[in-house]
Amino acid sequence: MSSSPPETTPTGPPKTADELREAFLAYFEDHDHLRMPSASLIPAADPTLLLMNSGMAQFKPYFSGEKKPPHPRVTTSQKCFRAVDIEEGGDDTHLTMFEMLGNFSFGNYFKKEACAWALELLTDGFGFDPERLYYTVYTTDDEAAQIWLDLGIPPERIYRFGDEDNWWGPAGNEGVCGPSSEISYYRGSLDDVPAADDPVRNGEWGPNYHEDFVELYNLVFTQFYRDLDGNDTVLPAKNIDTGLGLERTLAVLQDVSNVYETDAFRPIIARVEQLSGKEWGGDEDADRAIRIVAEHARSASFLIGDGVIPGNTGRGYVLRRLIRRGMLFGRELGMDTPMLSAVARTVADHIGHVYPELKGNHDFIKDVLKQEEMNFSRTLEFGASVLA
């Protein structure tokens, strides 16, 4: 990832994807974090991962102590891919490829600093209304709850959850793990906020309960080692692993209902509109198809740019599924093949200044997409002729 800042330095809260990314990275650089580039979507020397799925994945050897980090504090904007979300791609909340902003500590600072900086960044840096921020902690993590209270958070905006929501790891049968604290943003009306003692807050209203809450920032406190018997031992060096979803946060900053209405996607959506002749915002089914074509063309460009090619197994099969699903929804819009390869140029033009591999490898990306699209088109045409 390019480390150069935007051409103009923003005044006030960030307003664009570029400004948000830079504001996050610069904030943590000012707090003695080393800015590091995004790793490839193809994990290096990690057979446990099919594709890079989180900001911390490239730092697993540092968290485990196998390698010494280049600096005890690091910050990144990491491109991530989650194959489990392919079928959900195109709705309001799921992206197959997304950017995860993160700050990490390898045996350096811990909960108090991580919480204080997160709060300062969201409120002073991004301009979020403190009254709209809600916090979750692990059921038994009294330390994290007290830290939020000490930072001035009212107790009624602190919720406790168990393993499913506020515990991370281990990544396997044994390894490092720990509780987490998530910060969510309330997008509803402040007039609808129930009183602190209203029983509706217990299981019906609040983060993880109500659709008006958007999870933004996850702070993971990897402070234990869990053995094969399930016993947790306190680590001698405690770590911090955080993730702030760029696209989700951008939707809140720009006050739009979903990530596709942000500047992270609008140029790509506009290109699909141009190619299909269908206008965004006119029909629910067409809108969904436009979003899927835009999202899958973007994601496929990133995968191919990092060296993934379509195939029948592993990463290649993930890419093939992505391309074919995008094509099927493109056909619903009346788009001709090749379609995704025609969108790939816009993807490269829009975000290639951040991820230069999209521009440097554009011809390869376009050719791979075009070949796969033509092959799948022939398959569809053959199937249609057999059924005719």
C-alpha cells in the first residue's frame, strides 16, 4: 500500500475514503506506531489461511513470539477477503473484499491506552457524537469496563457479552486468545433512546441487539494462552489487535445508509450503470444486481492483482465463484460479456493510488477476467442450447 498522504490535508473530520485512511494511520503514527503496508491477499508462509481475512493475520508470528516485530507498535490499512461472505455480498453489510484499519501492540501498551486512543480518535478525530457511541466488553472483563467508566462513558452505554461476541481466539486448538471490546455507533434517533433502567435494554435494544447499531471498532486484548485442555494462562507479554472497518466507518461519516453510497464505491457503481443502462436507485432488484457486479468486480481485481487465477480448488475456486456470480447478476441487468473486465479499469483508476498493484497489473487483471468471462459465457450458452 502506498504510504503517501492525500494531496491536500483535510481540515476537520475526514470526508472521503482517502482522508479517513490517512487520518487513522497518521493518528497512530503520531502515537509512535510504525506505518506498514498492506500484505498480499495471499498469506505468506501461513498454510492455515486460504486468504488474508483480517488486519492481524500478517502479524501472527509477532503475536506468538516466533519473530521480533520491526517496531513494538504498528498501524496498517489491510486489504482483507472473506470467502464466507460471497453469497451475502451485495446486501447492506457484507463485502467480500474490504479494508481494515488497525493499530497493534506487541507486548507494549495494553487496554488503557487502546481504549483511550480509540475514543479520542472517534470523537476528536472523526467528529462522532459521543452520545451515539456504545461499548461492549467480555462478560467477566471488569478491567475493560472500568477503563471505559474512567474515560467518562456512562454505565448504561456499556454492555457485556460472552464468547460469541466479545472473545477472540485461539486460531486453532490452542494459542493466544483474549477478550475484546467493541465500539458501535447508534444511527437511530436520540429521542428513541430508552431510559437507563428500561428493561428493553436487556436483550432487545443496544449493540448486537438492534439494527440501528453499526459495529465500527473492535479492540482485542490477547492476554492469555489457551492450552489443549482449554486452560488459559496469562501471557508474559500482552498484545493489542484492533480493527476499524474503513467502508462501514465511511458510511457513518458520510451519513449514508450503506457502503455502496460512499465514495469508496460510487465511481464503480456509476461505471456499472453506464455499461448496463440501468440507473441506481430505481428498482430494488436492479439495485442489488448493480451492487453485486460492482462489489465482485472490485474484489476480483484485488485477488487477481495479488496473483490469484481462476481454478477448481482453493483460492482459484473462490475467485471463479466470485466472477461467475458477478456475471449472472450482470446478465440480469442485460450486460454483455465481458462485463467485469470492463469495470476493472474503473477500479484501478479509483483506488490504484493506494494499491498500485491494481494499476501495475491491470492488463493481467483484465485479461484473466475476460478469459474467465468468455469461458463461462460459452458454458451458459451450451447449457441453454441443451435445454432448448
